[in-house]
Amino acid sequence: MTVTGLVTLIIIVFIVLFLLGTLLSCIVIVPQGMCYVMEYLGQYKETWQAGLHFKVPFLSRIARKISVKEQVADFPPQSVITKDNVTMKIDTVVYFKVFNSELYTYGVENPLLALENLTATTLRNIIGDLELDQTLTSRDTVNTQMKTIIDEATDAWGLKVSRVELKNIIPPEEIRNAMEKQMKAEREKRQTLLEAEAHKESSITRAQGDKEALVIRALADKEAKIAKAQAEAESIRLVYEAEAKGIEMLKQANMDANILALKKLDALKALGDGRATKIVLPTDLANSASNLTFVSEMLGTGSSEPINKAPKSTTVVVDDDDCCDVENRTNVTKELRHTTTVKMPTPPRG
């Protein structure tokens, strides 16, 4: 093969490879979650979504590859000044999504930088109307206001802001020290209040327990007294029933006056046994005394002197009896008529 033929072959191979490479470069596969902004002759033509696409060689080009997934932009801390002239640093996190790739490509030169500056200026405007305490306690309010303002401003950039969060709020060192002291004092106050409340509840609970114990004890005493009274009443009832049955049995036995007199005499003997310090006299003692004239001596109530427990003799002087004063009476009969000695027993003394 001559040199001319070899050069011709090389040129042909180069042309084939060039055409093959150009053809392959015209085949574009857009992955899922991405979109490509296409330009034709330097102008926007269309947006390719995920899938297989072909472009015109040398006339069409991919202007921008854009992710259509939700993105997170974590911006560095920004210096802000509150309404009460406290300087602090706050960093924000913005969640956004591209909803219009054409506006995102041609609406602003650098969408992320523009979003960062817009977030910083919006944050300064909102925090400037709040005091320090409001800034620390109103995160939700600040987030909502920032989301509304930024979302409205970024519509022209093809961005949809779904959420804005204040990540960190960093106050100055002296403010942090004062806040720590305030927090410590607040916790000590809360601890004191909790201890006082616990002591109060404990005292109330103890008082309620003592009250319930007293009530239960009173109820127990009441029930005990009621039971005791019922038992005494039952005992008295049984005694009276027994006495009534005894009287009824005596009535059924047909006791006469002689038996009653013997019972009365036994009772008087029991009273006069010398051991009793009190003597109960029945109302019919006069009649009994007429029949039992020796009771007075037996009980020792006729004299205040101590009773002589030894047997004693009593001399009874008998006057002349006309019926026995006759001529034919013997001397012994006459002597006995004038003087009679009677030995009476003395009841024992306890």
C-alpha cells in the first residue's frame, strides 16, 4: 500500500469515528430526579425530564442540569440586632424545591446566593422588630413569617420554599451569663414552690388521715357502747324474765301465809348474822316483831353497848298470880312463881 492510500485510510477511519462519536453524543439519558434545560441556537427550547432524548448535533446544547428534588440550604450565622439593641448571631436552614426550571435557569444569575442574601435580609427585618426574650421564645412565629416572605419573593426564580427554620440563636457572652443566672434563680424558685406544695399536701394528707382515724375510732366506740348497752339490756331483760318466771312458779305452787312467814324469818336471820353494816326492815316489821320479840336482842339493836357473846341469864320477876296463890301450893311452886331464870342464846358477831 502506498503512502497516499495509507493517509486516505486514516482519514476515512477518523471521519467514521467522528461521525460515530457525534451520533452517540446526540443520545442523552436524563436520570430520575433531574431535568435538563435545552437551548437551540442559543435560545431556550424545552426542558427534558427523566428518560431517553436526542438532540441536534452542533445546534442544541444542555444549558443547565437541575435537580427537581427538595433541597436543603444551610446558611452560615448572620449578625442581627434586636429591638432592645442586643446583637446576636442566627443561622438558618431553608428547604426549597425547583418548580420551574426555565425561571430557575434564566430568572437569577446565582439562585442559591440570591436565596442566602434574601434570607439574611428578611431575618434582620423580622428580628429588628422583636426584643431578646421574644426572639428566644417566638421561633415558630419567626419561621412562619420568613417562610411567607421568602416563598413569595422566590416565585420569580422558579423556587418553592416549603420551610424555614432558625437553627441556632447565639446571644453575646454577657447575655448568656445573665440568662444562666436567671435560669438558676428560676429553678431554685420552682424548687422552693414544689417543696412548699409537697409540704402542704403532706400536711393536708396527714390531717385527713388523723380525721379519718378519729372518725373510725369514734364509730368503733359508738358501736362498742351500743353493743354493751344492748348486752346490759338483754341481761336485765333476762333477769326480769327469770324473776317473773320465779314469781309465776311461786304462784303456781300455792304458797300459804305460813310458808311466807318462814321465808321472811330466814331473810331476817340472814340480815342479822352480824356481818351486815346496814339492816333493811320490811314494812310489816311491827307484825313480825309482835310474833318474834326476841329479834331485837338477837341483832343487838336494843343497846349501844358492845354485845356480850357469852351466854347470859335473864331473871324475870313474876308478880303474884291470883290464880296460883292457893293454900295447897308447894313451896317449890311458890318459889318458881316469884323468880324464873331464862337462858337466851346470843347471836354471833362478825
